Amino acid sequence: MQKPELDQHVSEMAALARQLEGHLIPKEAALLAVLPFLPMAGEILEIGSFKGKSTVILAKSVQAAGSSRMFACDPLSLPSETDPTEANREELPAIFRRNLLRHGVSDVVEVRQMKSADLAADWELPLRVLWIDGDHTYVGATQDVRLFQRHLVPVAVVCLHDVLH
């Protein structure tokens, strides 16, 4: 993709972010929109999906970059003290999956409905992008980095969202 097309894609993802429910501002959506275009091998893993706002942005960008998949890990059960309160645990999995379907990315996202520590126990794939947006406590965020750091390829990008001090 050439720069004008990439710029257009980033603008479209920022606009889409304004329409989707969740906690991602357009600037953050723009960052997620360019990450799948990074020129290194490896997978993209999102930890913490909530209703799927960042998942949709990443997955649409994965498609635009010509890749076929990304991974999203979330128990979708609101187990953390830092989880948003505008959804209930019974409805969240259906809301998340409906958003993936509505935006045409359900075939791109390999969902792992579990806690990140459980996923890390069996994870073996190299990572080029690690988007951490799950448990926003210091302990939770640093645990996710530690659990997946051995899978990061050289110059991999690790992004942490909403980390509380």
C-alpha cells in the first residue's frame, strides 16, 4: 500500500473508531491502523477486547495489509476491577462477536475466550505486535508483558492502553 492509500486507510479507521462503542480515541485507532503494515514477520495479539472496538480496527487493518489473521484474547467475563461498567458479563460475548460479524472481520480474528495467562501457557507463535488492553492495573499489564515477551520478534511493537499508575 502506498502512502496516500495508507493515509486514507488511517483516516477511515479513525472515523470508524468514532462510530464504535468502546474506549479508544481516534488517535489510538490511527496507531492500531498502521501496526499491521509493519514489515516484520510474526503475529498480532490483542489482549483485552471488551466489545471489539480495537479488535475491529486491528482486523480491518490486517485485511488492508494483506494478512489473513490476528488473535484476540479476552475471557469476555469482566473479571478485572478495572473493567468498564457499561456492559454486563452475560451479554458481552454476544456483543463482541456481533461487532466482528457486523464489520466483516470474524474470519480474520482468531478469538481465544480466556485469560491471557491461560493463553500464554500454550502460546508458541512469534509476535510482531502485542496490544495490551486487558487488566489495566500495573500488576496485570506487567504480567502480560512478561508472559509474552519471549515471543516478541526483534523490533516488535508492544502497546499498553489505559494503564493505571
